Amino acid sequence: MARARAPSAIPAASGELAGRARRLLRSLRQAYPDAGCTLDFRTPVQLLVATILSAQCTDQRVNALTPTLFRRYPDARAFAAADLAELEEAVRPTGFFRNKARSIQTACRMLQDKHGGEVPREMDALTSLAGVGRKTANVLRSACFDEQAVVVDTHVKRVSRRLGLTSETDPDRVERDLMACLPEDSWSFSSQSLILHGRQVCKARKPLCGSCTLARDCPSADVVTS
């Protein structure tokens, strides 16, 4: 099975950090046993489109829009051939609709031209698609291809810093640090559960430390950090 490696080498985590990361992982498994991708999809192409739409938009809003969108555009061929103005209007509720529509159409044309209309599973091939960075690629590798991958969104970056699992702000470096301190067979679950924890408990402006099941192992408990 191919592995998604961060751009720079993965350092070895200290014994103390690795131990604390494992304790946090156990707590996350208890709190979010079913953590997984919260975007609705049936095919990799649908998840690619939904993930592009989710930028600066809630998954709930994306999920409200995509059933109608996917009936109208069921596959990469349909998105590639779409009238761009009509596609823009269809995705308008997600914000930044012009950029998103162009990225979706360009990515789907690339899928048609280079991959037979199918989403590739290799990291390099995924990140060569329009609108696809490592975060989107890791979402696809994890949810569609059963690869272990760390998805670093704003929640994961914030929560992992507060938990002391990384001191980095660059998403690629955050990904590297989480890969170093967490068991590989937990990478996908860990990032998805951290996303849920960031949405529900470790909120950006006012984290709910008093009700946080991770507080015992969190160096930032009761302190608002970036």
C-alpha cells in the first residue's frame, strides 16, 4: 500500500510525546468512536467536488447542496462539459463560487484527459489536479482508498497545537509532526476525530476546557491559544 509522506522527512517523536499522543488517542476513540469524513458522497469524484466546495464553508451546507448538484452532474464527464456560468450558480451557496466552479471543472477535465474520468489514488497525481492540495488529497486517500492519511484543516492545526503535538503553523509540517507521534494505523481516525473535537469542544475563540475529555493530557487546558 502506498503511503502519503509529508514533503519533509518525518522525525522520530520523543518517548514522552509519543506516550502522551497515545493517551490522547485513547481518549479520542472513547469520545468519537465513529469519527470519519462528514461530507456525503458515493464516488471519489463526488468527494473531490464536495471537498473543493467545503473550503471556507461548513460540511452541513455542502451536504445540503450536493444531492441536487450530483443529480445534475453525476460524474467527471458531466462536470467537465458543464456550462461554467450554470455551474457557478449551482455552487453559489458555498461561497467563492467562481473560483470553486473553475477548480471543479478544470480538475474534472484533467480527470477526463489523464485518468479516464476516475480519481487517481497517488498523492502526486492528486495534487496535480486543479484545486487539490495535500489536505484534499488526504481526504480522498483516506475516505475513498482506505489509505492512512492525516488531514490537516484549520481545526486539526489549532487543536494539535493546543495539545502540544506540534508547534508548527504550516499544514505540511503539522502533518509531518502528527505522523511522527501517532501510530500509522490511527492517522485517518486521529485527524477526523480532531476535526470533530475542534468543532464541538476545542473551539477557536472559547474552548470548552471544563468539559474536555482531553484536558488531563492537554498543556493548554484553560488557556486560549492559537
